[in-house]
Amino acid sequence: MALRERGAGLVTGPARVDRRTKDLVKRLQPGDVAVIDHQDLDRVAAEGLIAAGAAAVVNVAASVSGRYPNPGPLLLVQAGVVVVDEVGVGVFDAVTEGVAVTVDGADVVVGGQVVASGVRQDVASVEARIDLARDNLGAELERFAANTLEYVRRESHLATDDVTVPDVGIDFRDRQALIVVRGHDYREDLGALRRGGYLHDLRPVLIGVDGGADALLELGERPDVIIGDFDSVSEPALRCGARLVVHAYPGGRAPGAERLEALGLPYQVFEAAGTSEDIAMLLAYERGAELIVAVGTHSSMVDFLDKGRAGMASTFLVRLKVGPILVDAKGVNRLYQGRIRKRDLTLLVVSALFTLVVITIVSEPLRLFVRSLWLTFR
């Protein structure tokens, strides 16, 4: 557990060291100090660090470089996580897994020795960088649009050609498909769909894209299909009984196959350009789903830059193809939140009392019961 000294900005805790934040989060314990190399820390990574209970984050790179307004670092500092940026790659030699690390201001201390120093971030400094990034957004948008148009020409077959999709042994016809991606607000949107009765009433085919499978399990729902490169989905999710579909890129490279083979789990391969959420939509569409409902998918430039993608050609093309049956549930939890007003509650109570009085007046057994009670307590 980390030790904090108020006012001095001092945090001490065991180090968890990994260049890949998504791998580190899996073994992070409350109070640990996360040592990462993650330029432009994305929202999902930040939420994972917060949920795991990181006391401090020591980053080799700049958590917000100013290239675009990524919200991840702001979430960290607002949650009280100590953030020190740009400490340099040498920290990986100086800090080993499990060693006690002290973050003192902008210094990283091991065994009483300062092994690295960087830039200590707070809410004001992160907000200043985000504001600067917003000022520079025009140039980034121009590059993003140019990359998208270039790849549209290369990947146009996604919208025009017949795609060969694997038969996962599930009948999609006359059913809706719910695709869950671990993107912005995915937990809240998925919870809103459950509270609204959508999952219970319509029983859609549940498709988890990598970590989206764990989101379904956390909600008490078992995914029917898990699709992706399987680098951010838990082993319990892989063993839950869902059909497993490995996303292979053009040429046959399938990064997720090795993990599934090591676990002895059967899988199918879906070779296609684009992101895993794109091919999840294509799978549901080509298999005859009557409606596709998407939760947590990426649609804005910031979403894609957070994923490390310089354009959104494949998503643009896939959405052109499946658009007539696609419903994007992004932000549905903020669409409407019902509130019980005092006036409505009062009217409900008055109506219930009035109903009881009427029933008592017209019902002879109830009149006799009330009369007996009156005589008993008289």
C-alpha cells in the first residue's frame, strides 16, 4: 500500500513496470506506482489505472504532448493520482518490478537515491497543455483527414465487396446484435441499456470486442461472441463459453491466435482490414442481424487518436455499408435520466389513499374489519 505525505507530494509504493499500460493494469494493485511509457495517455488507459488504484504514474513519455486534447491525464490528476511525466527511458533500468519507489515532487527515488526526474503534473498544468492542444487541433485535423482519404482509396473494398465472414454457429437472422467496445462511457451506456430493459426484453446477440467481453461479464451477461486480437481480454472471459474469433490482418497475421493456442481454446479467423470493432459490425451485418446496436465504439478524431490511429478510413467505409441498421448507443446514459419529483410522489400517495378509502366504502367485508378494529381499540 502506498504511503502519502500530505503537503509534500510524497508517495511511496511498490513499482509495477511495463511499457504497455494495458498489460500493466492487469497486475496493478491499489497503492502501486505504475511505471509506463505511454505518450498521449488515452482515456481508457487512465480509467484502468484509476480503477486499479494506482497511487502514482511515472511516465517515460509525455502523458499529454499537445498534439491533440487527450483527456486521460486530466482524469488521473483529478482522481488524486500523482503523475510525473518525461522521466526518460532510463527509468526502466533503474526501477524493477516490485521494488519500493518514492515519488517526491518530480523525482523518482529508489533506495534513497534519485534515479529519475521529470515534470510533475497537476490539474492546472494538464489543463494548460490540453488548451494548447485545442489551439493546434486544426493542423491535426487536416493530417487526420488526409490520412483517412488516402486509406479510403486503399480499403474501399470493405464497403463494396462481399466479405467472407466465419460462421460462428449463431443464427443472427431476425435478431439484434449488441456490440460492446471498451471505449468512452461504455460502462455507463451498457448499464443504461440494461436498466431500460433492452438486454432482458430483446435478448440480442452479445458481441464483445476484446475488453468489451469483460464489460459484459461485469454486468452479469455472458458474451456470445468475442472478437479481436485478444490482448486486453481476461482469461475468464475467454473461457466463458463464447465463440472466439481472431482478427487477422490482410496477409494472414493474427496476433491473438498464439494466446488462444497456448490456452488450448478453439477459435476462428476473420481476415480483414480495419479495426476489430469494424469487423464485428461486418460479422453481424453479413450474418443477417436485423439491427446492430454499438456501445463504446470510436467515432471522433480524438477517439481514434487515443487508439493510436492516424485515420478512420475503415470505420467510415464499414459504417457506410451497415449504416441502415446501425444504432450507435454512445452517450445514451446521458440522453435522459428520470427523476421522481416530490409533487408526483405526493400525488401517488394521495391516489393510493383515495383508492383504499373507496375500496373500504364499497366493500362490506372491509367495512366489518375496520369496524371491528375501531371497537377493539376504542
